Amino acid sequence: MRYMMTYDLMETFRNSNQWLGATALSMASYPVFSMVPNPAFQWMAAWGEVTERTFSRMVCKPDWGIESITGEDGRDHLINVETVLERPFGNLVHFDIQGRDEMDRRVLLVAPMSGHYATLLRSTVRSLLPDCEVYITDWHNARDIPVSAGKFDVEDYTLYLADFMRELGSDLHVIPICQPAPLTLAATAYLAEQDPDAQPRSLTLIGGPIDPDATPTEVTDFGRRVTMGQLEHTMIQQVGFKYSGVGRKVYPACCSSRHSCR
């Protein structure tokens, strides 16, 4: 209960500051103030804009915004985003290009979960569509998933990836980007041992922290100074009462409570 109250208190604090910034920007941007030589109103508007953006939250998932692509025949082909496999914490999504024969090369993009939506990779998806059949992991926001749906930890994440790869078959090229690289590597190794026929043809790791000690940074130094117990005590919170996932333990990331801890 203590952490649930903290979650709601911080959300109230964020909403209040976002409102203050929007109000300051609106008032200081009134056209008549442009006649005043004092730059105070310009400063106030700038402060309001920065404050509003700083405390704003991505309330709903952005649209993919990929309506069509131009094929080899010179025609524009519409794109239908369809769900191949649906799970409580994430779906496997396919970009079906209408009027085009299925491509031989199939690619699975593993999108980051914590703090992001899969739509963050829309430019990567758009670049691959002309030459590949593109699939992507579409993770759900943990704060909106009821506790009754069960936990979703590192092991569950890895098993989700293994199931997605099994669904698509071995004739597959997997590309995890940033955060999911280590877990995708683990899922591929798991398939290699448990179900060799389902392991992908290739695995391309992009920007993932496979060995953080290879290039030490302030983040890795910080990790050595604190214990897992300290991090859990200070960083893990329970989702507040205004969301469907009330009571679920999460790590509130930069955009929303995306990463589930139970």
C-alpha cells in the first residue's frame, strides 16, 4: 500500500507541474504581450514550454504511421498491421503488404520494452519492408495488465521470445535492438538446446549491453556501488489505483511503467 500511495502521489505531482507549464506558456504567449519590450514574458513562455514537455507523459501508444510502400512494380501497396500471436504481456505483429507476393527473407525485430513502445522502431520497420517480411514484438504497458494475468520477469520475457521464434519457424533472421539483446541471445541459446529445429537462421545484436564491463561507464560504476536489495527498495513501485494493473510491482521507466517485476 505504501508504494501504491507513492505511485499515485508522484503521478499527481507530474500532472500538476505539466498543468503549470501549459498555463504559463498559454498566458505568456498572448499576442498583446509581444508589444512589451521586457523579455520576461518570453522567458515565462520558454519556461512553460520546457516544463510542460518535461512532465508530459505518453498517454496512448503512437500509431505506426506506415500506410504504404512502393513495390518493385512501381505501385503503392497498402500495409495491414496484423497480430500473429497474442499474449497478455505482448503480441507478435506482422506487417502484411497487400498485393505483394510473400518475400523469402523474414525478419523479427525485438523491440525494447522498458520505457518505450514498439513504434519507436517505425523507421527501422519502414527501411526493411521493401525487402523483407517484417515481424516485431509489440510489448504491452505493464501498468495496464491486471495482477491476475500473472508475473512477467526476465525468465518469462525470454520464454516469450522463444515462443515467437517457434511460431515463425527456423527460416528467420532475428534483430534485437538495445535493451532486449541479452535476453534474445539467451532465448536463441535456449532454443539451440531444447528445440534446435526452431532456432533462427541468424541473430544480429544491435546496441545491446552483452558485456557492460567491456566498456565501463558511470552506469556500470553505479551498479557496483549499490546492491540489488537497495535498488529494489528505492526503485520498484506498485501501480496506483487509477490503472488496471493496480498493485503490480513495476520499475517506472522514462515514459511509463513499462517493465513488470512480478
